[in-house]
Amino acid sequence: MADKTPTESKAPFATRIDPTKEGLSQEQINFIRQVELQQWQKKTQKLRTRNVVTGLAIGALVMGICILAERSSVNTRWLHSIR
């Protein structure tokens, strides 16, 4: 039962259209450009969000390290002043 191979589908799937090789009308070319622009905008928005989140995380990590280092140096100075 597990060794059965799936049959080939007769349904066509999406292929990239090259506007320079295909005989497309100006309306079709404009539609393709519009769709590609929307895809780029969606992708760049996701990247921008991810970059902001990554930057905030790195900033929080650096601030945490700085605060711990400052506390450590303050505690060390305090211990040396007692002696």
C-alpha cells in the first residue's frame, strides 16, 4: 500500500511568463507588472517587520549586557571601598 506512486496530474500549474518571448498585449503586460509590484510590496513589508523585530531584540540584548556590566562594576567598586 505504501509503495504506490502517485499518478500524474493533468491540471496545469503556474509557470513564469516571459513578456519578451510571449505575444502579450499591453493590458496583459500591465497586469503582470501590477501583480509583481503587489508581491514585492507584500514581501518587503514582511522583511521590514522582521528587521525591526530583530533590531529591537538585539538592542534589548545589548542594553541587558550593559546594565549587567554596570551593576557588576558598581558592586566591585563597593566591595573594594569596604576593604
